[in-house]
Amino acid sequence: MKLIVQLSGKHLYTTYVDCVPAIGSLVRIEADAYFKNHYPKTIIEFPVSSDDPPKFDFTETPPVIYLSANGFNVIREGEEAV
């Protein structure tokens, strides 16, 4: 399945997975794009919560899972490209 991490509707990260993180899991990613004053390659961690659970789109091939990165914490800031 394709997994897409979003923040306020902006794609931060895309990968392919065999399972979906459960509610209560902490997910850590390296952002693919600039977002909210953070450079690409910024590493963030966020909880998968029941307030904003994973969303599944089975109309796509392969199916797509959307996770929200709301409530993220920055683990390591990415660097500005020169």
C-alpha cells in the first residue's frame, strides 16, 4: 500500500508499506519538502491518534493510506540548500 504523510493538506512524505501504524504509534519520517519554516530532510515524529486517524482510499491502485502529521515534534532540522 502507498502511505502518504500530510500536514494541513501538504504532502510531506510518501512510501510503500505492508502494514499501517496503529492508533497510539509514534511515526518518524524525513520530510521530502519544505513545510512550516522547516527545510526538506527535517526529521519529525508524530503520534497516530484517534482524533485524526489514518484515512484509507481503496479507489486507488495500489490503495493509499493518509496519515496526518498534526502534533509533530522536530527531531532534527534539515539544512537549507545552497
